[in-house]
Amino acid sequence: ATTCGPMLAPLISGFVSPVSWRWTFWVGLIVASVSLLVLLFLPETYGPTILKHRAKRLRLETGNPNIFAPIELEKKGAKQMITVTLMRPLNMIAFEAIVLFTCLYLSLAYSIFYLFFSAYPIIFSGIYNMSPGLAGLAFLPILLGAMIALATFLFYDSILQRAKLAKKPWAIIEEYRRLPLACLGGPLYVISLFWLGWTARSNIHWIIPMLSGVPFGIGFMLIFMALLNYITDAYETYAASGMAATSICRSIFGALLPLAAKPMYERLGVAWAGSLLGFLSLAMTVIPFVFIRYGDRIRANSKFCNELREMKEKEKEAGVKEERGLADEQGRGSDVGGRREQ
């Protein structure tokens, strides 16, 4: 979803817009309508909401009105909406190092991704005199790279699942589950930016700079999948707020940085504009390596991770008490049955 739509959009609009500008919006409406129908059938994935549905079902099946999910016991209202839904993501950006640096890395990668919608026409229409439709084809290597990244992610995930079944120590460490993919994607992302910047010249065939999209797509997708999954692994129940924080930051950067594309490429030129983006991305590349090395210490000093740890301990204690209560009830039931038989 992150790359497929944006990569196909320039290709479609490049060939449709010359026919009629209205068709660009008609195609968007058709795709949005079909997507809305699919969205209606997506399953629920948020843990607390799943528990809420389960508790409701158990109340109906058992007739016990005292079965509640934790989310049902939370206070709701305008205050809760402001303090949790709105403020928690901002608090995580301000006070959680993992969330802050993840936001910085993803925001830069996301904004460069959308900056390419202005940079590619400058390169392929300006230098190679391609029509809008043909220039839109230049985005296909990025889509190809994203598909390679997806295959890489699934392959790595299969290794991770086998390691979990084998109870390998590294498989239960949050930093080792996904971050190695970002360590691979980061350098590929940087290489692609220098590749594009220094090969986009009229005396070099257009296929050479266009192929830089393959490592760009691989790096972009691996960085995104690895870091977003790391947020989920590290914060679990609070992962939705962490995701919201990354979404806020990357959306702001993705809207603002592309505005600088045309002035930047005009003043610096294609080579040095690409190099500037490459150097900025190179500085961000160290973030997943730092997380792997110091992530456990960072989480040990995290307010949200400590709250999550305490929550798990309470849930574990509650589960033990519930099992004891069921065992006692079964014991009393067997005693009563024995007496009746006597």
C-alpha cells in the first residue's frame, strides 16, 4: 500500500491526463470506491478491541455480567480522548527515544519518496525529453524493488518463525526480530540516491538512472517494514500510539519537503541535489544499528515500556488467580458429586 499506489499513479495519470484532466479524478474515484468495499471486510487486529468482543461473547454464553475486557473499564469521554488519543503520540515523540528517532528516519525516507514525484519529471522529462506518460514508467523500477523487499521480508519472517519454534534466544529479543532488515535497507537507500544523482546525464542512457529505483524501492520498503514492526514489538499495547506518532511526522515531512524539490534541483543541480539527500539518509542509516546495540537499555528506561511490563505482570497474576479459582470450583464440584453418590 505504501508504494504500489504512489508508483502506479504517475504512470496512469501520465497517459490519462492528456486525454482529459477529468479522467485523472475519475480513475481516482473508481480505485477509492473499490478500496472502500474491500476495507469493509478487513478483520479487527487491535488487541484490546478483540478482547472486548470476546468478553461480550462470554457474557452472552455464560450469563455472567461480570466479565469485562480492560478497555471496557477505562474512563471514556473528552478528557480521555485528549489525553490518550491525541496527547499520547505527542508524548511518545517528545520522551521516547525509539519513537523519536524512528520518526526522524521514516519522515526523511517518506519525504524523499514523495519528493521524487517532482524530481523524476525534472530528470526524465527535462534531461531525457520524455513525455509525462513515459516519465511515469520510470517509477516502475521502484515498484519492482518494493516487491523484492516484500519477498525478502517474507523469507526473513519464515526464518524468524522457525527460530521462535526452536526457542532460539535471538528470536525473543525485540531488536533482532526486524531491525536487521533496516540495516540492509539503509545502505541500499543511500546508494540509490547517489546512483540517480550522478548518472542522470544526457550522455548516459536513461535506463541507468532509472534502474536506481530498484535499490531505492528495496531500501525504502525494508526500512519502513523493519522500523514499524520494531515499534509494534517494543510497545505492543501502546503500538497504535507509536504508529500514530510516526504517521504524524512522516505526513508533515512528506507534505513539506517536496515543495523544495524544484528550487533545490535548480540551484544545486541534479547531481548535488541527489548527493544532499544521500548524505542526509547516510546520517540516518546508523539508527537501526544503534537500536540493535542499545535498544534494550533504551526500553529499560522507557516509561511506556515499564508500564507495559507492569501491565503484563498484573495480567499474569490475574490469570493465575483465575486458574486457581476454577480449580477450586472444580474441586468443590467433585466433592459435592462424591457426597451425592454416597
